[in-house]
Amino acid sequence: MKNVYLKVVLAVFLFCLVQGIVSIVVSFCIGQTFNTQMLALALIGSGLLSCLILAGMKMIRLPGAFSCGHSPLKMSVISYLAAVFGVFAMDLLGEKMDLPDMMGKEFLSMSHNLWGILALAVVGPITEELVFREGIQGFMQRKGVSCWTAIIISALCFGVIHFNPAQIPFAFGIGLILGIIYYKTGNVLLTSLIHITNNSMAVLEMRILGEDIETFSYEQALGGSLLSWVHIAVAAMVSVFLLCHYWKKA
């Protein structure tokens, strides 16, 4: 079992290392000052390369990771709604935590070019699901690690690799939800769809608000601090209720 955890640590290290190397290579090949378009290309390239490396390490099943499971449509809808309510609650809670956003300006710029949108809303979510749900959580499950240990470790890794204080708690929370769904389905089809939806909504929000997103407040939009806490509590309870139902019935 010790070798399983060591391989997980190695996978996370390689994921981070590949991101750094690909960023340098992209910058060198284009021969310009590193900008957000290069960042987008680096994210796409490093994500795809990381998936290939983990597939070579026998941690990702290709194409098995995308094989359609037997989860009924009703259960898929329930899990999707659970993720939606969970994301909403975590968005509001994240705003209240007011952690520094070290990548806010870069993401805003990326949301206004094609490569950036592709990296943030499509390729990034799919490759991250392959790496963290299929490659880390799935690998641990197939090696006999308990489901909850695998889900929590995968979510922790998913949160930490963002290296952005404003994203880490949110990524950990959504990682738990996606981990539960992955455990029940055994593939990344549904988790990728949820991940793509979440990131696409974030990109759409940045495109609509532009630089105003830095001062936009959900709390004010929802009628103040007290009402925002009510929204957090209700959304969180609905999410937990739906996840519990999904866990029992799926």
C-alpha cells in the first residue's frame, strides 16, 4: 500500500513539473515575453502531456476512463444538481473568506481569447478529471484503498495544485463532490461535464463583467451579509441531501 501512495505523490509532482517545463518550452518556441495566450497553450499542452505520462504509468485507463457507466439518467441529473448547489455555496463562502487571488488578472485576460477559453473551459477540465479523478482517485481505488481515503486525497491534491489561495478551498470542495460522483460512475464522463459547466460559467461571468469582476460581490447582489449566509446554508444543505440520495441510490 505504501507504494500506492508514493506513486500518487510522484504523479502530483510530475503534473507540476510538466506544467513548468511546458511553460518554458512554449515561451522559448514562440520567442516572446510570456503572456496569457502562452499560458493558455502551456496549460493545454501540459494537461495533455500529463495524461499521457499517467497513462504510461498505468494510472489512467485510456480509453476506459470514458467508458459509459450504468448510472440512470435520473441519478445523473441528481448528481449534477448536487454539484450546482454545492458550487454555488462554495462560491459564496469563498467570497466571504476573501483569500488573495493571485491569478485573477491572468484568468480574466484568458477569458477574452480563444486559446484561453479552450484551456479554461474545455481542455483543462477534461485533463484535470483524467489526472485527479481517474489517475489518482481511480488508481488508489483499484489498488484497494478505501473509497473515502481515495476521494479525500484526490480532492486535497486537486486543491493544492492550483497554488492560488482563492482557488484552493473551492477546488478541494468541488473535488469531494466530483470524487463521490466518480466513485459511483467509475468514469469521468459526468465529472468532466460538471467541471466544464462550472468553468464555462466562470469564463462567461468574466466576459460579461470584464474588469468589474474584481469588485463584483455576490453578497451585495443577494441582499447583504445575512441573506448571503442563508443562501450558503440552504444551498449546502440541498447539495448534501442530493449527494446522500445519490450515494444510496446510484
